[in-house]
Amino acid sequence: MNHVLTSEGQRRSAVLSSLIGNSIEFYEFLIYGAFSSLYFGKLFFPSFAPATGTLLSLSTFAVAFVGRPLGALVFGHFGDRLGRRTTLITTLTVMGGATVLIGLLPTHQTIGVAAPILLTVLRFVQGCSLGGESSGGFLMALENAQPDKRGFLTAIVGTGNAWGLLLANGVLLLVTLLPDRQVLSWGWRLPFLVSAVLVAFALRVRLRLAETPEFEQVQSAGAVRTVPALEVVSRHGLLTLCASLSALPMFLVFYLGSVFSLTYASTIHVSRSQMLTLLAGSCVFLIVAMPFFGRLGDRRNRKAVFVGGIVVMTAAPFAWFPLLGTRSFPLMALGFLALFAGFAANYGVQGAFYPQLFPTALRYSGMSISYNVGGLLGGAVSPLIATSLLGKYHSWTPIALYMAAAGVIGLAASMFLRERLADSPVQHPAAAPAVAAPAEVATARS
């Protein structure tokens, strides 16, 4: 296997590999979210009332977020111990295998209560895998990038969630062209089984990739930590907590915008195809906007872009819901633009911002734990909470207040975060704390 690549060739391969892997992981993760919202209640929880079945189905969606912090601990440990490349090959394989098995799973009609139990287990495995994949992909790009392009290249990797959502919704749109009877019989399996082809392609690209230069420096200097995840928690506990809380609005906006919106559409008499079209347009916007904000963070102040995104996400729900309520396609599109503009800024820079809060030898564990604990708190039950609030109050206002509260928490937590001004790849993890003292110098550009 040839790992002798030019420096520029290695950078391109690192970004391409991470982008493809991130896109597939989010496709697999989000296709489950869409089907849990629309079909899994009937397939795996048919003995309950439709509304209860949908809530139970969305609960299995939330299970993956419980698995994400565990995956972050496990794969973060191996990512910092054995390397980024080996760990990312493992996460992609595990995620793909779990997704294909979901597509082969017998339903409640065939094996009874064992069906939702197995579905929940496989969903948990999906979450564990994503807990390691998402952070590792950003690191692979970051640690191969030139210092003044770190934000731009990690933002390109970050567009994987939009590509994954675009692919998931495109496949969902095709499947829903079938009569409901055929979708419930066999059509729902197709998006999960297609994953096998996507994973095989991604693995071919990833297997050709070399390890990152910064991790190799850590290895050669003998600075690899014995238990990196434990060091992250013990030495950088406050930093990890603040980073986790700062991610709340990002996860809330993304999963309510991409998953809950499909449920909400039916309550305001907007067709599923119209909502999927709006989401597809939002994905195109994100694919363009995130690299723009990533580049802006490289040139200006990355933290300012990060915080600005949170401010917009805090206010946006109060425009999104009323604009959706007009049922006018252009105005609904404007609503999604308002909702995802702040997300694009925030997510566009986080791929470079979060890793550089931690020493190089602890980056995989540090980013994975903080990012995925934020995912657990902000994304796990957000569609479930939003659905429950809507059912209880029959109004969007409590949901918007819920989203705004997450924004305020994220904004307060982000005030304590600072990128490291100068971090040698072998720097001791106790050095250069990233939770800033009041007199500490402002965030570095890279």
C-alpha cells in the first residue's frame, strides 16, 4: 500500500477522505432519524397509539446520542493512542455494519418485541461509531492543513453533515414516491442497505491515507498518553464542560431543523415533499456557507465567528416558525435560511476551534468527549422534547423558547473558551490552559 504522498497530495487526500466519511456517517445517522419520525412507529411499535409509537420511535433515535459519548471515550482513546487513520477506518466499518443490519432487521410483525430491542442496540452502535468518526475526520484535515487554512479545510469536512442530509433526504424522497404499503413492506430497507456500497467506496479512499504529521511527531517524541481520556477529564474538566455546553445550540438547531421539521410539517399542512425540498435547498446553502465562514475564521477571529453563530441561532427560531406558518414556499425557504445561517457560521469554524482548545496529544479525546457530550445534551432528546411540547401546547412558542434557552447557555459557556496560542505537538497536557483567565491573551487565529 503506497503511503508516499506529496504534502499537497496528503492534504487533499485527508480532506477528501474525511469529507466522504463524514458524509456517509451523517447519511446513515440521519436516514434513521427521518424513518424513525415517519415509519418506525408503525414497523416496530405497532401496538401503541400512533402518537405514542412516534415518540417511542424518536426515543430510539435519541439512544444513539447516549452511545456517542461512550464512542468518544473509546475511539478518542485509540485515536490518541494508535493514531487517527486506524481509528477512522474502524469507526466507518462499525457504522456501516450497524446500518446494513438495520436494513435487514425483522419488524415487530415477524419477531415481536425482539425487533425494537435489536433496533435500539444497533442504533446505540451507530451512535458509538459517530462519536469517534465526527471528531476524527476534523482532526485528520486539521493536522494535515497549513496553519492559515485550518478553518477552511475543516469546514469543507464539516459540509459532510449537509451532504449526508442532502443524500438522506434525496433517498427518502425517492422511497416515499412508493405507495405507503410498499414502503412499510420493503421500501424502508433500501436506504440502509445502500449504505454498504457507500462504505466500501469510503474505505477504499481511507485505506490509502497516511497518518497525520502531528500525531507522528507525538509518537516519535514518546508523548503518547497512556489514558488520554482520563487526562482530559482530570486536567481539563472545566474546559470540557464549557466546550460541551457551547455545542448545545448547534446540535439543537441541526436536529430540530432536519428531523423535527418533518413531524412539524404535518401539523401546519405542509406536504412532506415540500419540506424535503426546503431541506435540500438548506443543504446547498450550508455546503456553500460553511467553507466561507471557515475561511473567515482563518482570516479574522475564529471565536468571534463561533459566538456570532450562537447569537443568530438563539434568535432565529422566532422567525423560523412564523415563516413556516405562512405555508408560502419562498417565505418558508427564508425561514430555513434564517435558522441555518447561524448554524453555518458556528459549525463552519468549530472543526478548527474545538481541537485547538486541547493539547495535540489529547485532541482526539478532548474534542470527541466535549463534542459528543454536547450532542447528547443538545441533540438526543430535542426532537422528542419538541414533539412533546407541540402536543401539549399546540404552539411553536415553547419550542422556540427551548431553543433560545439552549442558545443562552451555549453563549455563556463559549465566553470561557480560548484556542491555544502556541501548542507544540508534544506539549504536556497540563500546560497552556484553554479556559482563559480574565487577563489571558485573546484567541489565536490558528
